[in-house]
Amino acid sequence: MKKQLKAAGTIMAFCMMVCIMCMGKTMQVQAATEKTLLLNQTYTETFTDSDAKIYAFKVTEAGYFTVSVKNVDQDDTNWAQASVYDSDNKEIITERHGNSITLPVYATGANQTYYLKLIKYLGARNQIYEFKVDFQKADNWETEKNDSANQADAIAAKKEYYGTISYHDEYDFYKFTVKQDSKVKIKFGAAEVDGESYRWNVSLLNEQNQSYDFYSGNTTETYTCYLKKGTYYIGVNNLISATDYKYKLSYTASKMSIKTPKITSVSGKVFDSWFGEDYTTLSSIKIKNGGDVAGYTVRVAKKSNMRGTLMKEDFDFGIYASKSKVTPSNRLKLAKKYYIQARGYVNDPFGERIYGKYSKAYGKTIKK
């Protein structure tokens, strides 16, 4: 019992120590705050030395902001240095320096507090700088922190969304739901000018954490896929030098329509077997194209209600079959009459097939 109490006391002390350390770390920027800034208002400050000045600003609505800093005397070559931290004391916008600075755009959710850190980087004393936090309310920007599927931003169809990958922000995640089996088109690319020196990588994920990389580049492209009813995620990350470049993302979803195919003719042959039972092969099953499909499933049975199934086989257009004709590989037991059905299917990005309805049973008698 004493050992249990001692262990519990040790754990409690450790937790308290961790909390104190975390509070101390959080208070670093808060305790040093000079003043609270209003959004979209210009401030002027005289820097007398190289000590850092910390300014808080609060964002009450979702949107995006950027910070601009400039030397009032534009002929003066003295530099300032600027960076931004969140309320956890994490640097979210890496320090930049220069005579005139504009920090990268940062997208934010509502009711967030940030801290601007300014330093007179080089030069003589009593340097005057102007600075401003420009904020724009928006409901079509990412909201940091959306760095994982659990923190993904929900997006709606037929609406454009914007985002950036920053130095401290490796991934952006978005999620959307299709309420029925759907044909989905995802459009992604640079929001302003397509470039040559940077590249994003974009992936599609499902709820089973399976992923498929469908985009790698810097130009605007549209990816089309078929998805079963459910929730999906789009992950964006910096592949090559895409930091701080603005991208644009959108998607559309329409009800999937896999048309029921029609069997128009069947041909086959009966073979005499020297070493066993005689059998039948179907040399050609002609099918009227079932529309936008990737292949057919064909099954053969002894009865029109498809009981006593003799074979069932999938035919991918790109490998085994054309859109208008298939040749089963199976030998069939002899029957007075065969009944054949076909259905179309498409493939989703994760290796699963989505099937349409079977056609009417086509009856065929094959004689020796």
C-alpha cells in the first residue's frame, strides 16, 4: 500500500512539473507582451536597441492574416526582423528580416490569439518602423491547425478553397462526405500563377487510412475517381519548395450511374474429353457497352434464375477484354441450356470495385 501511495505521489509530482513547464513555456510570449494590436490598423514604434518587442493580436473570426513591417525611412538600410507565434509559444511564421517585410499568409480559425515578435535587426539606435496586421474574414480558407485527418477542415462541393504550406506546417488536410456512390472530380493547382520551381503532393485518403497519391506538380489539374458512400480526406504537402505558395482546391460529386449492360449474342463449343467428362467453352460473349465502366463481371448458370452457377469471372477492359466482347477462361459442365448475365463495375482509388446491376439472363443452347 505504501509503495502504491509513493508511486501515485511520484506520478502526481511529475504531472505537476510537466504542467508548470508547459505554463512557463506558454507564458514566454504572453509575459513579454508590450501591447495588444487591433487588426487592420497601422502602428509606429521607435526601436532604441536590439531587444525584441512582443505584440498580441486576437482573431475573432475565421479568415487569414499577414503582417507587414517597414522602415519609415526607406533610404535607411537598417533592418527589422519579424516572426509570429501562437498561444502555445510555437513559432508559426518563421522570422524574416529586411528594410520592408511582408510575412506569408496564415489561415486561422476564430477566437485565436497570436503574438508578433519584432526586433531591430541591424543598424543605429532610434529606428522607426511601421507595422500592421492585415486580416481578411473568409470561409473558404484552410484553418490551422489542420495538420492531420483528425483536424481536417470540412469542405463543400462546388466551392473553391485556398491554403498555403508554411515552414512549420508540413500538411493541410480537408474532408468531404459523399452520401451515395459517386463520381468525384478534384481540382488542384496554384492559386495565382503556375510555377516551375515548386511542387505539391496531394493524396486522397479513406476512413480506413488507405491513401492514393493523385497529384504531384505545380499546374492546375483535375483528377476523376469513383467513390463509395462515405467520408474522405484530401492531404496536401510540400514536395519541392512549395512553402508559402498559395494553392486552390475544389471538388464536385455526381451520382454514379453504372448502366446495366445488355448481352447481344453468345457463341461456344462442346468438346469431347478423352480422359473425363465432356465440357463446353464459351468462345464469345458480346455485350452492348454499359457506359462509363472499367470492366464486366460475367456469370453463367444452368437456370434463368441463375441458380446452379457454373462460373463467375471479372474482365477488366485494360487487361482481359474489350468493351464489346469477352471470352471466359473456364470450362463448363454440359447443360441443356446456359444462361448468361453481365454487370459493369468501376474501380475506386483504393483497389475496391463498385458494381452495377446484372443484365437480364441471356439463354443459349450449345450443341455438338
